[in-house]
Amino acid sequence: MKIKTEAGERHVLAITVDNEAGVLAKITGLFTARGYNIESLTVADITADHALSRITIVTSGPPPIIDQIIAQLDRLVPVHKVIDLNDAGEAHVEREIALVKVAGTGDKRIEALRMADVFRAKVVDTTLTSFIFEITGTSDKVDRFIALMRECGLVEVGRTGVVAIARGSEAL
Amino acid sequence: MTEMSGADMVVQALVDLGVDTVFGYPGGAVLPIYDALYKHPTIQHILVRHEQAATHAAEGYARSTGKPGVVLVTSGPGATNAVTGITDALLDSIPMVVLTGQVSTALIGTDAFQECDTVGITRHCTKHNYLVMDPDRLGPIMHEAFHIATHGRPGPVVIDIPKNVQVATGQYVIPEKIAHKSYRPQVEPDADAIAQAVAMIAASERPIFYTGGGVINAGPDASAALRQLVALTGAPVTSTLMGLGAFPSDDEKWLGMLGMHGTYEANMAMNRADLIIAVGARFDDRVTGRLDAFSPDSKKIHIDIDRSSINKIVPVDLAIVGDAGRALDAIIAGWQAAGHNGRDLGEWWRRVDGWRATRCLDFPEKKDASAEIMPQRAVKALFDATRGLDPIITTEVGQHQMWAAQHFGFAAPNRWLTSGGLGTMGYGFPASVGAQIAHPDRLVICIAGEASLQMNIQEMGTVSQYRLPVKIFILNNEWMGMVRQWQELTYESRYSNSYSDSLPDFVKLADAYGWTGLRIDNLGQLEDGIKKMIETPGPVIVDCRVAQLANCFPMIPSGAAHTEMLLQPSDVTGTMDDEAKALV
Ligand SMILES: Cc1ncc(C[n+]2csc(CCOP(=O)(O)OP(=O)(O)O)c2C)c(N)n1
Ligand SMILES: [Mg+2]
């Protein structure tokens, strides 16, 4: 007997929660316990009184599973609101930041700098043998930049994961 | 606002919340609360013999009264022992508040004596949990916890209280009105959805009500509303294991339980219906059988307080999020306002009666006095003997549980206490303790299997201590019968570790605890034995010896459709493919 798995589409969820100990564990635990995917997760508090955090989760699954994920999140006691940003279609903005360290000298170093320029990555640190680039963009763009840097002496990457927000004047 | 110790706040909050009973077990990390209890004679503390039993007793108390059950246990092993009952309450939506002691805040995270990460361990088996780091927060948290446990879909809430927070003093604050900042379950159903439901029911030729534990949780008024709506529409009713009692079993519209060990007529009617009205039920795998064959031609209305239950397993045509009772009331009002008289369902009922004619709950038996007792007969005899006594029945888990569900009839809610979602052996006896505490003058009977009973048999001491007249009626087949049945069906009768070897002499055990012990060996002794059990004051254990190899039918084997029921032993073929074996 083989175990079957189902493919699905990528969704970006924005969740506001009480900024309290254990809430993140509750949310990530829900994903593991029910077998849902987490492709990326970011969290930080967003209100002046530090009472609320916003979690952005990139997940994937067939539509009924996405609905189920939202319903499951929504009924957790510390969860205030859950929004599927895909419901806004293309009408949301997604960004991710990566810090990319590249080491090397000579041609490779020049090539790395040239490429960074094309991607509008900023140099945030430099030594005679290394650069740290800061790149901001969609995950795709960050992926492509990192792939190119692999050819130019990439030694280390740190990524934030996706944050996203719907376009227009409405708030979550 | 009053300055008091954390422990006093806990007890004061219990008093303010109207709690009369706490099931618990002391230990180092809760000694301050125990000391505070000592000074508060209005709260009755029931000292169990194992913390798991405290949780099941609290469930029994809650399920039989509709009020939340309260548990008090110490840190570490006290808390971990409570986990099974907490999970059981989560799966069966039982309101419960569990207070656990914790090591002092300075020691948290140091692997201190009897430290465990209680909030971590219980995070996913509670509806919500708290670690209280400041005594000033105790008042609001206690009140909020009871609110969360009892509102929306009920469930267990854990409050973990470090010992220094119990000792320190602070301000006891009673929140004025609990409007939780994020938890606000939708109780009132949507009016448009109700109107649609009324129209769908009115248009249906083959409707069926499929009701669950949510109707019981919604209170006796919801059961009354269900009865009224069924009478108005004339539709048949089936229910899950957890929903038994919401609709009277002697009503002609009652088809019996559905699902794996449900009746033929209930399952066939679900399969052939053109409209299913699901009320407070969650399309559990034990109910649906093979999903792609589940009620293929029906439209489905799903009423549930928990939006995540809707479309989780079976996609439905109309979702109504809200309290079951209010939704039923609204449908009744809509039905009456529209002047519907109910369609002629005569053709549908003729088909239902055709399925009923299989008499699927009949079982072969010998009738002479020396004959061995069929377990179904024992349940029927118990039912007959207790008619009019309005008993509360609890069960353990296994064949006996299913036979009780099939053959014991209930006229009203809150009289049937069983572990449905988690299927916890060891639930039934402590649950009967909780029910008896809540209803000192009622007849409370635990229908037990000899194997399950041993999982919390230590509670005989609790029963003796509080002089509870609990009756345990063991259907003793000397097997983990349900396991043996599956081994027969799936593993060509290779009975791996399913024999109940080295059983105690239950009559002597009764004697050792100061109970009355009775043994029933054959059919001739059955009626008298039951009569004696009922008439004997105080706790009684009945070791009722039943046919050892009887199996529970009808049965939908796992992975099969409602229409593929096994009605009798001769339907069993004895082998199963891996796909079916992989299903629980
Ligand atoms: C705590 C726990 N462990 C294991 C099981 C699996 N299980 C389900 S029924 C059963 C046998 C129950 O035997 P008994 O109590 O004698 O009831 P019978 O089926 O014989 O009526 C077992 C082991 C369970 N449900 N719960
Ligand atoms: Mg048994």
C-alpha cells in the first residue's frame, strides 16, 4: 500500500493574535497536528501597546483544506482575525528580505556586485574579501538572486520569510 | 477588589462562579489551594484515587448536569495523569476547567522537582490554557476560563498556577461582564440561512435528521426543539453515539443510532435520503463510513456552533453556524410562519419500514434458564428493569458500549455518558462517580467491560469513601471483545493479546472495598440479579458472565459504505486488504 498526498495552491494568510507567550506555539502546533504545510512564517507585534502580533503564514493546499485551515485558526481563543490575502487576488503586496553573504576576490567579486546592482540589492557590509547584500522583494526575486549568488561565492543566507498586506485603503 | 492570597482567590472565584464540587488529588504544588479549600466548606472536594479519574468524573458531572466539571491536581505527574481526560473532554466537547499546580515561577524551566511543561503538554488538547504568573491576573483568568469552557463549542480549559502565585497576595478582581477580546463564537444563526433551510426541508421528499452531541450541549431546550421540528416535518431521526437521548427512543420517528454499529434503517436512510439535516454532529469517520459513498444523492444542511466542523469532512450545501437550539427554534418559527404542513412522506416511510423489517438488532439466543446470556439480552434486561427509574447510564469502551447504545433506550438528554471521540477505556466508571455526585438520589449504572473497568478500578475506594450508590454492571466476556472482533474480521482470528487473562474475582473485590458483589452466570439468574442490584442500597458490582465470543452487529467494516453493512456473523468473510486494514 502507498500513501497518497494531494497537491494544492499557495496561499498567504495574515493573522492577528494576542501577543502572549505560547500563541505562536499554538498556531504552529495546529499546523503540525493537522498536517498542514507551513512554507514561511513571520511574526512581530504591531500595536503601540504591544498587545497584538501579526503572523503571516504562507501555506499550500487544495481549496477545502485552505478553508479548513482558516476555520481552525479562527476558532483559537487568542486569534482575533484571519485573512486569506489570496482572496484579494493579485491585490496584495508581498515582501521578503534576505541578507546574503558572498566571499571571494577578483572577477567573482566584481560579478557579484554587478548582479546585486541589477537586483537593486544594497551592500550593507563589506571587507576586502566579502560583501553582505540586503535584498528586498517577492520570494521569487529573492530566490533568483540567491541562485545567482551561488555562482559568485555565496557563503551564508538569512531570510525573513514573507510579510504581506492587502492593497487599498482597508485594514485587516 | 480585595487583597488576598492567590490560593484564596482561586477558591473565592470557584464560589463566585457557583462551583459546588471539585474533583481532585493533592500534591506539593497545590497545597496552598488545598489549604484554602479547607476553610471553605461550601465547596465539596471529591478525593479520587488517580487524577485521570478526576477528569472523567468531572466529565460525568458536566455531561449529566450541563454545568462545567472542575478538577484540581498537582504539578508534574498530577497534570500528566489528567491529560487523557482533558483530551477526552476536548473531543467530546465537554465543559471542564482543570486547575494544575506548578512549581514556583523562579523554578520554571529548571527541571525542578515535579515540574513539567503543563501548558506545553496541554496546548493542543485544551480549548485554551493559561499559565498565571501574577496573582492579580488570577481573578480575571478564572472567570474567563469558565466563560471559554462553557461558551461556543464547550471544551476543557487548563489553568496552571505556580506555587508562589498561590501564596503571594494580590487584588481579586471579578470582571464585570466577559466580552472576550477575540473569542466571540457565533451563537445566533443567520436569518437567510434559516429561511433557506426551511425551504429545503419543505421541498424534500426523503429528509432525515442526523443529530449529535451538540444538541445535548445546547441544553434540554434544544432537545425539545428537535422533537417539535421532527413532529412538524414528519421526518425520521437518527443520531450519533454522543447524541443519544436528545430524541426519545420510543418515538416512531426514531431510527436508532447510525454509523459503524448503527442500525440498518438509519444507515440506509442516510444513504438514500435527498436531504440530511445535520444538527450538532460532525460527520465523524465512525458515522460516515466510506466517504465517497456517503449519502451520494442528498443535499446537506449542517447546523453547528463550530464553523471548523462545517465542510471539514463532507461538503455541505447549506451551513448554519450557531447554537443548535436557537437554529432549531428559528427553523420551527420559519416553518410555521410559512404555513408549511409537511409533505406527504408516506413513500419515504414505506422504504424506511422496509429496512426496519430486517430487524437488524435481533440476535440469536437460547432461551432456557441454564443458557449463557447474550450480552445484548443483558442490556435489554437492564433497560427493562430500569424503565421508569430514569437512570443515568455510563459506559466504558468496547462491544458492551455499542450494545448499550443499540439496546438501551433513552427518553431524555444528559442520561447517556460515554466516551465517543477519544474512545477512552477507563472513562465509564469514574464518569459514573461524577454523575452520582451530581445526582445523589438517581440510579447511576456503569455498563462496563471487564477489561475497561480495570483501567480505573481503583475508584472503588472513592465510591466507598463518599458512600455513593453507584452500580457497575460488567458484561464480562473475558475478552477485550472489540479487539477480538476486529482480529476475527481483519486478522483471520489471530487473537494477539486480546484475552482478559488473570481477571480478579470481582465479587471478592467488591467485598474488599465494602461494596456488594453479585455474580450472574446464566439466563435464569439475569432478571433477579438485576433486580437485586437495583434494590441493594450502596454500591454494587455485578459480574454478569456473558457469551464470550459474541460479536457486535450490525457493523460497517472500516472503509465500507453505509450500504455494505454486515448484519450477522455469516456476512463476515475473514480477510481484508491493506487499504482497509490501514483505517482505524
Ligand atoms: C485506553 C484505551 N486503550 C486501548 C483501547 C483500544 N480498545 C478498544 S475496545 C478495547 C477492548 C475493551 O474490552 P472490554 O472493556 O472487556 O470491552 P468488550 O469489548 O469486551 O465489551 C480496547 C483494548 C481503548 N479504546 N482505550
Ligand atoms: Mg470484555
